[in-house]
Amino acid sequence: MTIGKDHIIKSYDDELARLTGELVRMGELAVSQLEAAIDVVERRDERAAQHVVNNDDAIDHLEQEISHDVVRLLALRAPMASDLRNVFAALRIAADIERIGDYAANVAKRSIPLSMVAPVTATGGLAHLAELAAEEVRGVLAAYRDRDAERAYQVWKDDAQLDEAWTGYFRQLLTYMMEDPRNITPCTHLLFMAKNIERIGDHATNIAENVWFQVNGEPLDKQRKKSDRTSEPQVPGAGLGEPRK
């Protein structure tokens, strides 16, 4: 008995739809992690912060499952052309979401020593950065789910807003540190946390580029405005980052 072509196509489509659903769920979990991290920063709750850090294992586990699903699809279906783009896009997007989860966990991890020093007014600025980053990630997840290249392109462009907000916050924190040396320790933690959030936006743009390629079969080669000016010579203290866990 032979399996009909229509059955094979439907079976592949079902598997791809399931894979897409898993990725969207993984992305939503990563955004929830970011929002939970900001919440524990504001509440100065060490125990809750550690809980957010520990929850990153769930995102890592989902990435492993998706990687296995991709390998199985490649082995069993041998996809070609646009189907192959769909499968490889899923693999790359999973890696970006995993990094988003890592950066959210890093924010929560930094909140623990931050809660041990006197609070500073500038802490509130993190929430605005996180809101912009979460909006980017949710927007690009919707673009991926709907195969909407134009929406992905809009997210890609909108990352300039997060860059601008990061630059402004960077300079604000430097001002706080110069005005009062007692602010140096908490503001240093805030700088690293803010940079992690800015990097989440960069991974959202990576996903947007993958969605564009997935839909159109060509790279997104437009010029994007970059508004992160923290590496310019007149701004001291550039090059902040957080090592991979």
C-alpha cells in the first residue's frame, strides 16, 4: 500500500505547524522570564530572583526538544527549497530565543547583589527598556507564527528605539556615578542589566531577519539605523556585556 502524496504533504505541514507552535511557546516563556526579572528588581526579592534564574532551565530544555524535532524532520522528510528554509529558520530562531532567556536570567541574577545595596532612583529606568524589548520579541513571534515578512521588517526597524533608550539610560547611569561615588556599585549592576536587555532586542532582530528569509528566500539586506551610541569615543565605559552562562 502506497502513501498518497497529499497525505505526506499534510503530515509534513502538521509537523511544521507543531514546530512553529513550540517555538512561539518557547518565545512567550522567554518574554515572561524578562518581565518576571524586572518584577523582582523592583521588589528587591532575592528568593524570587533565584526562582527566575532557575526557570531558565525550562527554556534550555525546549530548545533541545526543538533541535531534536528539526533533526527528525530533516532525516524523515528531506525537505527542499522553501520547506528547507522553514526547518532551518526554526533551528536558528530557537537558538535566538534561548539566548533571550539567558539574558533575562542574567537580569534576575544581577538583581540579587543589587538588592543588597541602597536603592537608587535610576533603577526604574530598566522597566522602560524591558517593555520595549518584550514588545519586539512578541511582535517578531507573531510575525514568525503568521509568516508575515513585513511585520518582521517593522520589528527589525523598531529596534532603533531600544538602542536609543539604552544609550540614554547608559548616559544617565554614568551621570549618577559621577555625582556620587556611592552610586557606582548599584549603577554598575544596572548597566550590565540594561545591556542584557538591549541584547534581547538584537536577538529579536535576528529572528526578524530569519522570518524575512524564510518567507522571501533572500536575506534582509536593507540598511538599519543603529542608535546605540555607547561605543563612541566621547562616551566612557563602552563595551559592556554579560558573559554567557
